[in-house]
Amino acid sequence: MSSEIKRLQTGEPENLTERFASRAAHMKASEIRSLFAVASRPDIVSLAGGMPNLSALPMEMMASVVQKLILENGQEALQYGSGQGHPKLREQICDVMALEGIRAHPDDVIVTTGSQQALDLISRIFIDPGDVVLVEAPSYVGALGTFSQYEAQVVHVAMDQDGLIPDALRQAITSTRAAGRHIKFLYLIPNYQNPAGVLLPADRRTEILEICRSAEIFVIEDNPYGLLGFDRPAPNAMRAEDSENVIYLGSFSKTIAPGFRVGWALVPPALKEKLVIASESSILCPSNFSQLSISSYLSDQPWRDQIASFCELYRTRRDAMLEAMEQHFPKEASWTNPEGGFYVWVTLPPEIDTKAMVPAAIVAKVAYVPGTAFYADGFGSWSMRLSYCYPSPERIRDGIKSLGGVIKKEMERRSIG
Ligand code: PMP
């Protein structure tokens, strides 16, 4: 029966699965996508999403930047551009990276549609089905989704309050290789990690770089939050110490605005051509309009001051969240103490299943992301990620109070404490 006849007869859309390529089986919505639909209801305090808070961005200034760009340089801004990205912006990106100790040449920078696209391109270039990628435990859900689509096997490496543990990395490399598996790279977020909120100290950065260099494993350093330190700057980027073995990913999503979708990769020269060709195949070229908007903004506006006001906004929210947690969470709960970025990672007694607890939280008008979303292997069921970036400090306090109540009730129900 043709699909059209079947649809007319049954009224049901055809199931296309049989017609898909086998790789489509690995394209699954992340388990937090449906949660976000609920969490965006206005009556719910969402501590779930990681959306940058744009209330500190002066929109009139942004409008004047964009208007001037179109009036004065619209022919270029609205035209196709280079696959590698606009040369002027690539120079400016080098100035931004210099703030984290990186000395780079604009030729080695590839502009991407957010750093998410860079993750996709790198995965496409490196991962054959079954290859291993080493990843922090827990890690960024968007990276896990990409690695899974390329059929990588994710091996998680333990972290503590100071990020990835070098000894755990050594062990993971040894045991993976002993099992005859091929490790393609280590992916990590050294600054204000998503989801754990922790910061990797300078000595660990050096040690991890040495381990990976001698094991001939590339390091993917994903750094969208590095300039969002609240009290002091983060240590220098890992790429500042090693230009040959580190693939560095940056983004303007958190320091300017994610709507421009401008990120970048800084890669060892031997990799550049493959990355540009892979990018051209998916997008031809990054948006000239977005790139030149960012470029004009960086040339004409006090962008460092703007980052400082973002930091202030997030610091106030972090303080509100941590104070409220001290007040309302049970003593059996523990959490990280972020020095920057957007996230706090909460660990509860192991009997608590944070995924099963979501409906109770929604009834109490608060949302969070259950810990299992950040593991490829189902671990993390008694932890959760809380984001303080978006709601107002008052709403954060209300949300934490409600969530504390939900956790305490769940502990009572299970006779914990
Ligand atoms: N990496 C990490 C760690 C992130 O948290 C995010 C977004 N939340 C990204 C990459 C992707 O960001 P973008 O594509 O907006 O640059």
C-alpha cells in the first residue's frame, strides 16, 4: 500500500523508520527537552535551563550596532562569506582569547555556528562507530548527544570539587586500551563546568595536558564560560600551554548573546582544512550578518565592561541560590560552590531518584535537570543540576525553598535522615 493511501485510509502518519539511514537510530531527543517545555511555563521557577540572561545587554546599543552595519556595510553583511569565517572577526577572536593567555594566529581560527557546530564537526572528523571518547563525569548534555549520534562509546572520567581527576584519567586510558578500544579524544570543560560548576586548577591542567600528550590523545577544551569568573579570573586556558594537542572551542553565546550563533574553533594547523571542508558541507559559510554584528560590537563598544556586568548579574544570582540552599536544603544534601558560570551540582542521598522526583517538583512549581541527563551510562540518579543564570534572585529563593521542601518530603517518604 502506498504511504499516501495508507495515510488516507488510516489517518495515521507513516512510520519512516524503515526508510532512514541506520545512523538516524542514534538521533534521539535529549531527555531534558520535554522538561524544558514544562519548565518554560511562567508559573514555574525554572532552575533547569542554561539560557544566558540578556537583561544586562543594552538593546538600544545592540540595535544601533546592527542598524549601522546594515546601512554602512549591508552589501557585505547580507552576502555569503568565507567558509572559514570573516578575517576581521577571526583577528578579534584572537584578542578575546588573549585574555585567557592564548597566543593564536587568525589563520588557525574557524568561525562556527555556535560552538555546538564545532563539536559536531570535530566528531564527524574523528569518530568512527565504536571509538571511545573520554568525557568528564558528569558532562555537557549537548556534547553527549553529538558523540552518541556519531556512535562513539563515551567513557566517563571521575571529577571532584576541582574538576577532572588526573589519576582517574590515567586509569581510564589504561583500562580502555587494555580492552583493545581506540581512544579518539578527551573532551572537557575546564572553566565553571556544565553541569558541575567546578573549576580545574592550573596544576591539574598541566598534568592532564602531559598525560594526553604522552598518550597521543587530543584534548578538546570547550570554554564558553571562561570569562564569567566572579571573584578572580580563571587560570589560563589549556590551549595557552599546548598549541599542538589542544583543540580549543570558544563562543560568544554567554559573553554577548546566543542569538547570533557565533562560536569558533582554534585548531592545530594540520586540522584546519578538514574542519573548513566539513563546515562548508553543512553550512557553506557562517552568517556574515552575525559575524559582522559581533565584529562591529567588539570594535565600537565597551565589551569588557559588558562582560563585567554579566558577571555581576550572575554572581548576585549565585549568591541568592547558595544562601537559599543553606537555609532550605536538608543537611544530607551537598553541592558545588561555583566561582563563575551558570550551574550548581547537587548530590542527594543515593536512595533519592531525582528523575522520579520531577513531577513533585513541577507540582511545587520548580524545575531542575535530573543528574542522569549528564551521563551516557545512566549514572547520576541521585544528583541534579540547578542553574541560577536566568530567574531573578527572588524567584531563585522561592524556587529553592520549594525544592528543599520537595526533597525533604521525598526523604521522609523513604525514611532517610
Ligand atoms: N559547550 C557547553 C559546555 C555549553 O554549555 C554550551 C551551551 N550551553 C555549548 C557548548 C554550545 O554553545 P553555543 O553553541 O551557543 O556556542
